[in-house]
Amino acid sequence: MNWDDLRYFLAVAREGQMLGAARRRGVSQALLSRHIAALEGAVGARLLDRTTRGCQLTEDGQMLLETADRVEGEVVSGVARVTSRRERIAGTIRIGAPDGFGSAFLAPRLTRFRQQHPELQVQLVPVPRSFSLSEREADIAVMVGRPDRGRLRVRKLTEYTLGLYASKDYLERAGRPRDLAQLRRHTLLGYVEDLIYSPDLNYSADFMRDWRSDVEVSTAIGQFEAVRAGVGIGILHDFMAAGAAEIERLFPETFATRTYWTVWHENMRVARRISAAVEILDQLVRDERRIFLRA
């Protein structure tokens, strides 16, 4: 049996479809299909039922998934245990984060990692998407909403608040709404609906049940810049808006609260660079907790 065949099988089992697994592995569907066919030939059983909606594991496929996942975990964990015996806090750490937290908060504070661990190379990936820790897309992920699947270590990072904001120029031009109902008369900003990757990012319902965005921007940073430029009224992270003198918070008694979680794979629990980076993240947020909760 070829271990590469098992890796491709794991990708399909985790994605639930051939196309998504091929994209994640960076190969063609044809190559992926050949690996799956080779594996099925080696074990003498059908492992996947292919439908128009994706791939479903057969009973044999489910049994093999449990074994393959355990074998992969043991290999990764074994390598981590061996390297950790002589590991300094060094090497590369990749941190995936939502763009608002990653760009507006974490990026300006990356010096802390270098100050505490000069041999640690940090890769920050601040993009509006989820990260697969099992596929090693990131070593650590900061997530909105606590994950409930996978062999993961999870630590609460911080709660944060969001409020309604508009620029002073916009309010002078369009007038100030006297109550939430009057928001319907204004230009409203929000996320691009079909690109919202987590239900926890649907903030608008916390402010107005029938919120309708006139302008949609797919990133938190983009929304912040649009509000600051006077495009309209938007829902912004309070920690991003802190110190921006050209914008004002509207209806401060109305706000939304969400939580950031720090997440890393169970297999990496003994890697010292992981635990060191998690601790620095905690320190950074703890030092400036007040800017995250401004209600």
C-alpha cells in the first residue's frame, strides 16, 4: 500500500468532495481519482460512494479513515516529540487569522515574537477564511466561534465587541439617524453574503433584523476603510475603530459580542514553538484587553 494514496484518501474524506480535496492538495481531479482507485484496489474494497453532492464514506471507508487518521497523528506526534527534545524556540510558525484581527491588531505587534524568540520566524496569514489545521494550512489559527470538530486544542483568546460607525463627513452629508429604524434611509455596508465563511460573522442581525446592505465588502479591513471614507454606515470591530478620529460610533448602547479562539492541532501539543506562540498571543491580547470590549 502506498502512503501517498492514504493521504489523498484523507483529503477526500475531510473535504467531502473530490474537487475540494484536489484543490486543497494542489493536484488535478484525475490524479486524485487515480490515487483513490489505487487504494481501493490495494484494500480490495470500495471506500467512497460518489454522488452529485459529493463523496460519502462507505462502511469500509469509515473504518480506514479512523485508522489512517490515527496513523497520521502518531507520525506527526512522534516527529514533534523527537524534535522537541533538542528544539530551541526556533523555526517557522504560521498563524492564520481573520483579516481584522490579523491585520489591524496582530501585524503591528509581531515584534513581540522576535523580541522573545529571535530565532522564531513568523508567517502571518490574515485572510477572511477558515483554516484547515489537519491539512497544515496553519500551525495556529485564530477563529471566530469555537470549533466543535477535529482533534484540536482550543483556548479562549478574548471576547470582542462590534458597533455601528459612520464617518463625520458622511453624517454631515446624509444626516444622523435618530434611532435604529432610520438606518433604512441610509447607505449601509456589510459583508458579501455568499462569502461569509462562518455564521458568527453575520453581525447585522444583532443590530437590525432586516438589515439590507447597499454596499458589500468581503473583508473587515475593507469595510473599515469604506466607512472611514464616508461610503456609509457599517458594523466595525471596536478594537479596529479605536483611535480613528474621523469616525463616530452610533447608538453605543447597541452592540454585538463575539469571541476569538486560539486553535492548534492535537498532534502539535508537544512542539515548543507552538506553545510559545500561543502564550505570546495571550500576552498581547491580555495587555490590551480594554480595546476589545468597548461597550
